[in-house]
Amino acid sequence: MKIQPLRQIRYYKDFYLDFFGKLNPGVKKKFNWTLQFISVVPRIPEKYFKHLAGTSGLYEIRVEVGSDIFRVFSFFDKGQLIILVNGFQKKSQKTPSNEIEKAEKLKKQYFDEKDE
């Protein structure tokens, strides 16, 4: 039985794909599972998808494999469309501000290009 997705997930340019391509197979598998999960569950647990306070509507998709922690920034476009942008491996408690700034810039670029 195939479950109908509640949300569509797309990526902006190749930022997510470049990040994904460098991951080991186990982490890729967990990312694929997490993205599939996010697309079909009515209420996404914060463990997997969390709004970043103090941003213009950025969310982080969270994946843990063993002791390794990975994050991909995303945002919504038109209701249930989630756009993936940059990802990184988290090595400290605090999310690096340069990664947040990059995601904010990519979000703005996405909407600027869309509005042209």
C-alpha cells in the first residue's frame, strides 16, 4: 500500500545534492528515510524537523547516525512544499551562524529568482 505524501520535498539548485553526495551510505539511507517520513506524517516530531528561532522561517531537518549529527536547512514555499538548501555535519552544541546565514541567503535567492 502506497502512502500519499502530505508534503512535497524539493531542493534548490545543487546545494543539498552536493552535501548528500559526500555522505556515507548509512547516512544517505537515514536521510532518505527521514525525508520520506517528513513527507507523509501529519505532525512531524521536532526530533526530525525543527523551526529555527530567530530566522525568517528556516527549519532544520535533523539526522543522527551513531554519534554523528547532520542538519539540512529548509523552508516552506506555498503551503506544503519544502525546499532543501545547505547541509552540514554538526560538531558543536550551537548551530554555526555562518550556516544559518548561508541558508537565509539561499532562501532569499530562491524567492527572488522565483519572482522574476
